[in-house]
Amino acid sequence: MHSIIITAGPSYEPIDDVRRVTNFSTGALGCTLANALTVSGFKVTLLLSEMASYRGPLTVKNIIPYVTGKSLLEQLQLLAREPHCAVLHAAALADFKVHQIQDGQNRSLDHEKIPSAIPELKVVLRPAPKVIRQLRGLFPDSRLVGWKYELAGDQAAARQKGRQQITICKTDACVVNGKAYGDGYGFCTADGELRHLDTPEQLAAHLAAWLA
């Protein structure tokens, strides 16, 4: 039985112990793929964010929670000790992490809970490490699939962003979607394949055939 890993849902980065920076994602697509690929005969491990709002049925049995990009990477490092035929990285990880919190006079604040009475706050963000760029080192013999959610531009530009991700991150394929792409999903591979899929179910079926 082929073993695959799927990541799903949004991560967060803490501002303090009660406030967070995050991306919007329900986790529905990753869960749908996990269900469909389980039914197709794959042994699926689903790394599912604790913040995912998807509440549909889950047929996949092995579900591991994560919260931050760092905790997801730690789980992937543990899973990399065993062989997997593929990693589908559909999680919407936070692109930025909090570097510093300042008040209106540029004084650094360090509180478990920043007082809400402070009239002005400045949140200094820095880019978070890209988990997708570390996948090839962790899973050198696995097929790797990334995701590219694009809002600006047109379908051609979105597909180009997908191809760039494949080159930079040394992945085997990229799924492109979002307002720039339009309805459905674009499946781009390192060897030049371009395929349009209308629904998550069609995408899952194509991934099952591609991985087999």
C-alpha cells in the first residue's frame, strides 16, 4: 500500500498568548483529498491544523494536529523517518511571523497578554521560513506537490507562478487555484503537464492516477 502525507488547514503565528497572525483556510480541500485518496487505496497521514474549520466526515484514520509552521515542520521531520511515496502540501501556512511588538513610542512590549488599553500598537512582521522549501531535503525520493493560491493576474500568470514554485522548491508538481486562476484547479508538473480539473473530486482522481 502506497503511503502519502497530506497537509491541510491554516497555521498561526502568535502575537501574544491570546492573539494570532494567520491565513484564512478551512482545510476542506486537504480533507477532501485525504478522504478520496484513502478510498483509492492509499495509506494517508493527514496533518490537519487545529484551526481548520472543516467539519465534514473524515475517512482517513491517521490524523496528526499542528498549530504553527514550526510544529508542522517538526511533525514532517518525524514522518520523514519512514518512506512515503508522496507529500501533498496543501496547508495554508502563515507567510509572516511576529518579530516585535511596539507601542506608539516604539518601545518594545513583551506581555503574555498585551493590555487592550494601549492606544497604539506596531506589529513588526518578518517572513516565516518556507516549509515547502525543506520538503525535498526531508523526502528526497518522494513525489512532492505544492499549492499556489493566486489572486492577482490571469490564469496564465497563475500557472507561471506554479511553475516557478516547482523550480525553486524542487517539487514535482503544483496545484494552482484562486481568483487569478478562475474556477477549478490547474495541475502543473515539472515535466510540463498542464491539466485543468473542475472539482476537488476530479483533482483527487487525477492525483490518484498520477501517483499510481
